[in-house]
Amino acid sequence: MTNDEFRKRLDAITTDRSADLWLSDIEDLGRSYPHAIRHLDLGLNRGFNCFAFALGLVPSVAYFSVASRSYSPNVHASSAFVRWLLDHEHLQSTDDTGRNDQVVVYFAGTEPTHAGQTDHGQVVSKWGTGHWFRHGLFEVPSNYGLRVEHFARPETSAIEAAFLEFANLQGVPVTRFVPDWRAPPN
């Protein structure tokens, strides 16, 4: 089995199936294609996605308030948010790929599709609505894309502020959820 076939198999395991079925299937896959993927129980709310986790937004009360309670539009740490962070230079690219606690962003073409954090030469990330895994850089489903970039992990307060600005620009009444928030000056 090639790495491409392995990644396509991971894609089939994790697409349109209950996350509860993934663990045994990923373990079984290791019999035909040895891999380093390990399930992690981080004790975190599964309601957070890969971008919120990788960017360090999980402990942010302001982020959770907006992401879980906004509607029309509902704004959260999405591919569009990561694209906005990149376009507005809130994420700083790094060539030092051996450091821990960096943000790794996967791309399909130019579209951010997935993110994780570096940890001792591997990546820790949340897959879809499912579980957290420690894995090799390209031991991920094929739909996450072929290109990866490393970024210095920004301070949580900076990413939180950027998220609230992004939500405001998307039409979310941020002060309804975070009463002391003030829009940055133009």
C-alpha cells in the first residue's frame, strides 16, 4: 500500500461515519500499513474543531460564547477564519519545523482544510467531529490536502482578538456575547 492509498483509506474511515467506529478501523489499518497514529484522550470538549484546537482557542470563553451561540451567521474557527488570519498576517510562517507547539495548517490547493500542533516531531490534531490523534505529518486523511505550512503559535489573546474582529466583520453582534468587547479602530 502506498502512502497515497493509505491516506485515501483514512479518508474512507473518517468520512460520513460515526467517529466511534474510527478507532478500531485505524488500528486495523496498521496491520497492512504500519503507522504512528495514536488516539489521545485530552479530556477536551469534542465540540471544538481542529482549527480552534490548533490555534489555542479551546480555553477562550469569548471564543466559545460567540462560536456556540451566534447564528445567522454562525461564526467559528473555520477554514474561512484561517484564510482571513493568513490574509491579514496574523499567522507568521516559520522555517523552524522542528519546534514544539507550532501550528501546522494543511491545504487543498489554497484552501486551509485542517490544522494541528507540533509535538516532539509529530502532529496532534482533531479529526473532523471525532477524536484527537498524534500522527506523522502526512498520516492524515487525503481530503486534508497535499500542502502543509508551519506557523509560530500566536498568543491565545491575540487569536481571540482576531477571531472577535473576524466575527464582527461577518455580521455577528459580538457585544451580545462578549459585552466588554470593542471593535478595533479602522
